[in-house]
Amino acid sequence: MNKKKLRGYREFLYVLPFIILVLIFAYYPLYGWRYAFYDYKPPKTLSECAFTGLKWFHYMIDNDTKRKQLFQVLLNTFGISGLSMLFSWFPMMFAVFLNEIKCKPYQKFVQTVTTLPNFISWVLVYSIAFCVFNSTGVVNTLLQDAGLIDKPVMFLQSSEHVWFKMWLWLTWKNAGWAAIMYIAAITGIDEELIDAAKVDGANRWKTIWHITIPSILPTYFVLLFLNLANFLSNGMEQFFVFQNSFNKNYIQVLDLYVYNLAMGSGGYSLATAIGILKSVVSIVLLCVLNKVSKATRGEGFI
Amino acid sequence: MSKEPKVKAVKKKQDPVDIVMSVVTYIVYSFFAFVCVYPFYYIFINTISNNDLSARGKVTFIPIDIHFTNYVNVSNIPSLMDAFRISVSRTVIGTILTVFASAFLGYMFTKETMWHRKLWYRLVVATMYFNAGIIPFFITMKNIGLYNSFWVYILPTVVSPFYIVLCKTFVESVPAELTDAAMLDGAGTIKTFTAVIIPVIKPILATVAIFSAVAQWNSFQDTLLLVSDTKLFTLQFTLYQYINQASSLKALVNSSTSAASLAASLAHAATATSIRMTVTIVVVFPILLVYPIFQRYFVKGIMIGAVKG
Amino acid sequence: MKLKKVVSLLVASTMIMATLAGCGSSAGGAAPAASDSAASTDSSAASDTAAADTSTDAASGDTMEIEVYDAAANYQGLQTGWFDKVVKDRFNIDLNIIAPQVAGDAIYQTRTSAGNLGDIVLLDSVDFADCVKAGLIKDITADLPNYPNLNGYMDQIKVYNSGLEGNNGEIYGIPTQMMNTSPIEYSQDVIYSSPLLRWDLYKEIGAPDIKDLDGLVDVLGQIQAAHPTNDAGDPAYAVSLWPDWDGNDNMMGIANVVQLTTWYGEKIKDSAILKADGKTFVPLTDKTASYYKMLKFLNKLYKAGLVDPDSGTQDWNAACAKMSSGQVYMFWYSWQVGFWNSQERLDNGTAMIFVPVADQNYYADADAYYGSGRVFGVGSGVDDAKYQKIMEFLDWYASPEGLEFQHAGIKDFNYTVGADGKFTAINDNALMDNLPVPEEYGGAGYNDGNNQINEWIVSANAINPNTGETYAKDYWASWKESTKTQMKQEWADKFGAAEPAEWMKKNNKLVISPNVAVTLISDTADISVIRNQCEETLEDYSWQMIFADSDAAFDSMWDEMTATMDGNGYQDLYAFDCEKWQPQIDAKNALLK
């Protein structure tokens, strides 16, 4: 009993240095959250700025126009996050079937090249998209030559299916990269299990269904839950480069909205306030999801 | 080595479902591979084609007027080699430390016996979901002496909750007998970690290594904010500002009062897209070179039985 | 066995790393292998050496590094190349440039909050005033009179500093691009924004007189009908716009449209429009003002099929490519001609040139006698030795010798000096083609080694006392002589003036807005957020209006936009902006009396 306790303390001592790092780099700077309660604007010091209480927390909902805008922004955020959650199994299945490819050089090739888009910055992705989809670009030229259309289609300017298109871009860019995690998880499966199944006469489909997928499902669930808790953050770079005045109504997600709103020094307090709200939502969601996980899978994920 | 005969044995009795699946898989993956390769190929041929044509979107399938001035220009950026050294250093050191910390913490957080284990684990995971803002972060860094220090590239990312979660999930899938056996043999926590856990979780360590190496290699925000000492500039940062130099001309235009000289400098800078493309190729190339090293850990399956025995 | 491999890999890579860090000659001091304590002090190393070497002559000793926080730079890092050599030879200093344009807003926020922007500080005047208030800028009142070149601009410097809030005669800032002419004169040949057309195409359709904007639409329509593509066969349009410059430059609205309002003598001041009388403000959303008028003009062009359909989605690079390949028939920024008007095209008459529209009345800012709006200062954190170096450098920076380097380049590389002491340009493509600079002047490419501070205390158009001509080559007699063309002659014959600005003055079509030194108040946190939101709304609707299919759709969008902007607090913003700009307007009108 006492020995166990002692062991517990010793194990804690092992991780203590890392906990200290976390405290310094992630928790200590949180004192900066108090900027959200002031009209802060550099280069003034905080003490020279007026204390405004919760002003910035209800700034975005203090009249009808803003409420309407915020509603649309949240709708977009839910839509785009929802789509990626709905298809979150894609990288996993990508990895599973990739693993089934027998020709190893080809497998390696596919695995390598599908990570390439991850390295192309969004700015450059947009330049390429523009070259391909502009009024005289390859796609329009092909369609016109084929007689399918007679006026160029303004793909990038259209406000239709924006969420879906954004999801497609994101999948193209990230699927191969995200698959790496699942490939690792698959490699971690005990080969003896698979060999045993094969000896029992299971075809590949059955092996996948009964062995591969159940083995990597824990990884999938943990990642899914971690992402779910983060659904308010879509990042903004992708949407920033693809936004224009014609599609903005459907592309403006929360992160981009805050960026556009809080540009320049004067927006620092507002951006901080929204950041706090987002964190609170995420942490609450995390706790709820953990409960859900406990109830359904019998174990929490954190 | 020992697997080969087994695989061949299985191949002989191919199921029709398997064949259909193979064909479909090949087609789908070839398509996906093409969609991923083409843009990269597109970027590459544009960097070696006539810049005017490429700016007008005329180079789509084959390079035209092949030249290498873009690469020469990039290689002429002053102190590129120093920046390269810094980038390699931060990538190597940062990755080693991050991988070690992720593996170790991922393992330690599976230990039910640890004093307040859940609290510490949650404390770490929660950091994924908040961000203090850049001003307090900057001031903190300055106060603890990391401003203009090489370690500003390394220390803040050593404990990365996402990688820890990945490692922990993986460690949990390792059969308990394995560690129990080691413990019974008298191995301590550390010994079990190095002798039993690390060999088994190598695939996920390779993943973490790739992720964190690429993140380190690509990062320039930290240099931007926290480093003004030019000796510590990284390759990515040097290239980033080379790109930006060409594209942040709006302010230049709005502030200058001499139209004629301005016009000249603008025309000079108008090939930003080619520059951006060249930089992309230059940056990605080293990553592709080290890729196979990591990949080795993915194609070999783990034989837990072999470790056990 | 596998574990061994991993360990050996780790060891090997650590060794590689250590070797790399060790062998870097210049990286030595601050390289990762060095102890972390050495790197944590950023300025102490520099100040140690500075104490030893306080004299100007740069004989030996370590080079002092001066951090220049530079709002104008679009390069971050050490100054290199020929300009570095010029500065190092004289002052033995390295200029380490911190460029918020490269690094983004964040660097201003973080550095100011930590209390030290840099050793030399160059800021927009609004920010500068804030920083003076926050104690980040050094008071240079006592020392300024000791520096003869800077002292020569004392009048202007004093006027600027007296405008700082709560100032009792202290001097903090030195304005930029000052002129030695007068604050109500305009001495350049072209103005910033005016309609520019292809001379050959304009002649081809008979060079008709253009009455008003409808006439301009008509002329452009004829040109595009005659030449639907450029010579290479790519589709060409009368105008091609780009959205990625929108926002944040003291003028609300689409960046491509805000300048067009100056064609009717009106000038956008944030959310307000200053009418041509130079006295009255109207809201930007006023339908009788020029923002509406110019949007409508672009919409007319669109409906006539004269607007590049990619205008709403292309970035500036794509637009530049079109300008330089002849796919655009009308320019409106004076600098746009840089993409098209080569000497060859000027010679054969296919260049772009100003063509007047009869009902227009152009607005131009007068010579920047009191400066162009940015301000140099010294950081409050510098020690005495560094302070002295900085002042010596700034004094040289405002001296004729320094200005010749900044504006004309290197003697015998960029220009030669004639027997009469006047300059003649050579290698005039040095900047554009990044010509290699001879080793004796510092080597590397000319553009690479060009002055990265990118802002000048004295304007390029000021008169050089050594030559009696401007510093920049554009107005040298020798340059004018060598760039005379047939096309210019034709233009002059038709319009009866040698240069566009001369024509405007002659015909009383130029509203010159006097140059004054008034520091504007900076936005409160509230106003800054309202500004962003209104600006977003205005830009989004404006683009949609340009692409509207009918006048009815155009007007209904305009009304919707006005309502949304009001909901976002536009009225507060307008009231704030009128108050913000009023002192400047008053000062301008006082000068005119």
C-alpha cells in the first residue's frame, strides 16, 4: 500500500519537468486573458486603458445586424466542421486500403505523393486554383471546346456549394497526411492475428472488417473526439485565401470573421474575448464527450 | 525476412472479392495520386519555364523556355547556408526532444498508479484548446530569456499534447502482459520504457517524428515574433520574407511620392508567383529526401510475439 | 538490435547537428551549441563594443548593430550589398531591419507592449504619436541643433512636433520625404491617379475628345471592340481590377475605386469624402458623392462587357501579368505604366499616357514640404554611444551625399558627373534587372543591395544643392533629353502642354491639396472594430455592385449596404472621422489664405 503510493509519487516526479514546461509555456501566459476586459490598444500599457468589464463578450450580439452576421458565421462554422466530421473516416479508410496494396513500391509511391499537397501553402494553392479555374483557365477552355458551356463559368466567384468545395480542398490537402497516423496504427497490429485469420480462410475484406478496423478504431475515436471538441476552430488561412466578396457569406467561418473584425491593434481585446469563449466551449465539450465516451465505449478518452 | 514465404503462401488462394478489391483500389489510388502529383508537377514546371508565360498561366503541361534563373536567384539570397544550418539544427534537436517527450509522457500517463495521473494528463491535453494570445506569450518569452535565443524554437514545442495522445493510445493497445513480464523480471519504469515500450511503439514514434520534424522545418512564425538576431534566422523565415518582399508592395505604392522610380521597382517584383513556387520546391525537397527513412517503420509489421519471446 | 539502430541514429544526427552548429563561421556566437545564457541578451553585446568606439571614423573594432523598426520596409534582416558598404564605411554600423510589413501587425503589438520597438524607429505619424505618449521615443530636442543637415529642416521638424498632443516644444520625430519647395505647390509631371490610355489605340479610333465618364466608356468600348485580344491572342479588357489590396489605408472602400474619386477633385478621408472645395465632408455612403459615381462607372463598364471577368478573384500578381502583356487598355495609377511603358514602346508610340476627360477636375497632394506622413525617431532605450551613432547616421541620411546615394545611386555606376557638375544616368536598368554591382562598391545585385530602409528624410524630388537639379534622375535635363519621343511630341501638340500636370494647371483642372503637418488622433478600440466591420461590408457590396446586372439591382444593393453599415455603427464612425480629419482640413485652408 505504502509502496504503491511511493511508486505513484516517483512516477509523478518523472513527469514533473514536463508539467513545469506546460505550466510555463501554456498556463502562465494565460494571465493575458485579462486584456479581454479592457479597451486595450498597444502601445498603451494596460493600466492606461479603460476597464470595460464584459463589453467585448457581448459586442458581437449587441444589435440585430451583428446578430444576423454572427448567426450566418456560426452556420458556416457548423457546416464546414460538420462536413469534415462526417467524412472523418476518410483518412482512416485511405490508410486501410493503402495497406492492402501488394506492390510495395507502388504503395510507397502513393503514400509519399499523397502527402505532397500538405506542403503547398494555401496562398500557393489559391494561385494554382486560380490558374486552373479562371475565365481562361484549363477547365473553362476544355468545357468551352467541348461545347458544354458558351460563357466561362466563374468557379471561384460562385457562392454555391461553398462548404462542399472547401471540404474538397481540405481533403485533397490533408487526407494523405492524416493517413500517416492510421498507417502507423495499422503497422502496430500484431501480425500473428492477421496470419491466423488468413489461415482460417478469411478473405481480405473480412480481415479488414474483423481485424484491421477494430484495431485502429481507438485511434480513430480519440482523434474524432479531440476534433469534435475543437469544432469552432476551422483555422482561417484556407478561407482567407479563398474568400471574395461574392462567396463571403458562406465562407466566413468564426476564425476568419474574428480575424477580419479584429485586424489592427484596436481589435486585440475583442479577439482575446472570443478566444476565451472558444476555449470555454471546447473544454466543456471535451468533458461532455468524455462522459459520452465512458457511457458508450466503457472508457473515457482523456 | 521471415515473413516472405507466408505472404506467398496466402497469395496462391486468391478470393474473387480480393481481385475486385485490388482493381478498384489501384484505380482509386492512381487517381488520387495523380490529383496530388499534378499540382506539384505544375509548380515545378512553372519554376523552370519562362516567368512571363508562367505568370500568365500559359504553362500547364510541359515546361516552356527552360531556364534556372529562379533557382539561381533563390540560391543567391545572402546567408542561406547559415539559415539552412539553423533550420537543420532546430529540426533535429526539436524532433528528438519532442519524440522522446511524447513517447515518455504517453507511456507514463498510462500508469494508473501515478499520483493524480488524470489531473496531469488533462492539464496537458487541455492546452490544445486555448491560446493566451501573442502579447502575453511574447512577454513571457522575453522574461524567461528566450527572446533571441535558439531555444525559443525548441522548448515551447517539447510537450505537444496531440502527439502525447497519439502515443498514449498506441501504448494502451500494447498487451499488458508485455510490460508486466518486464516488471516481474525486475525492470524499473525507465528500463521497461526503453527496453519494452520503445521498440513496440516505433511506428507511432515515426509518425510523431515526421509530424514534428515537418512542423519544425516549416515554422517561421516564431522567428518572426521572437527573433531579431539575423544569425538565428531559419531557412523558412529567410525564404518567407523573400516571398513577402515581392508581394507586400501595396504600402510601398501608397507611400512613395516618386512615381517613376516606383514603377521600375514594381516591375522588378512582379514575378512573385514564380518565386513562391521556387521556394516551395526548395523547401519540400529536403523533406522528400528524408521521407524514406521514416517510411521504413511503416511497411514492416510489428511482431509482438517476437518481442515477447 | 533495432533499439541499437534507433540509438545510433539519434547519436549520429546529434553529431551532425553539433558539427553543423560548430562549423558555421558566423553562426558561432549564437549557434545552438552555445550556452543559452549568451543568447538571451540581445543588446548588451552590441553596447559593449559601442562604448569603445564613439568616434565617427570607422577604423577598427566591432561593428555596431542598429535595429531599425521600419514601417516602410518590405525586407527583414540585415542590410546587405552596396548600401551596406556605404553605411559601414562611414559609420561602422550594421542596419538590422525589423519590417512590420513582412512580419505583420503582431510585431508592433508585441514589441510595443514589451517597451522597446527598436533603435531607430520609423512609423506612421498616428502610431508615432501614440508611441511618444507611451514613452517609447527619445527626446532629441537638445542634440538636434548640432547636426547641420537635419538642422536645415528645423522649420518643418518643429511644425511637425508641435502637432504632437501635449507637446511643449520638445522634438521627438523627423518627418520623411520633406521637400525644399513649398507646401502649396505641385512640382511633378504626372499625378497619382488619372485616366491613362494606350496612345496608339486612342489615335486609331480617331482620338476623340472625351466629354465625361459616359464618353470614356464609349471610347474604351471602341478600343476593345477593335482589339478584343492582345497581340498574343489573349483576351483583353478595358479594365482589370484586383481585390487583394482592399482595406486599411485611410480610405474606406475598394482599393481600386478609392483613387478614382480623385478624378472629380474629391478625396476619401476614412469613412468620409472631402468635397472638391476642400472644406465640406459628406458620408461615403452619400449617393451624390464620387464613390457612388465611380462605382456606377465601373458597373457601366461591366455591363458593356469591358471589365475583366476575373477581376473579383484574381490577385495582384495575376493583374500585373495582364498589365505587362497588354491585356488591359486603361490604367489609372501613375505607377501602373511601369508594367507597360518601356523605352521601346514610348519610341513606337504604343505606350500609356494621360488622356483628359473634359468634366473632370483632378485632385493631387502638394509637394510633401512638411513630410509624407511617416516619421523617424530614436528609440528611448538606446544608450549614449548608440544614440550618438544614430544621430550621426540620420544627419548623413539627410545630407546631399546621403541623398545622392539614396535617390540616384552610386557614382560612375548609376550616373556620371559632367563637366558642368550635372549628372547623367547610366545603367538605368540597374534596379529593374538587378545588375551586378562591381566589387569595389560592395558587390551583389543592385536591387538586392539597395537601401532597404525604403524611406527617406528628404524627397527624391527635392533639389540637390550640388547640381541644382532634383536628386532623382526623372527631372534631370540630361534624362529629359534622352527620353524625348515622337509620341510625347504628338501628345503635346494635341493638348498644348508638355506634361499632364502642366496641362491640368493650365486648364485649371488641378485641385492641389496643401501639405500640412497635423497629427491625427488614433482610433479607440471601439472605433477600430467598427471601422473593420464597416469596411468589410462596404467592400463586399461594392464588388457585387460592380458586377450588378441592372441599375435597379445596383441601387437596391447600395441601400442594403447602407442599412447594414448603419447597423454596424457607421454613423459613429463617420462622426469620429469628421472630427479626426477636421484639424488637418483647417490647417490646409489656413495655408491657402
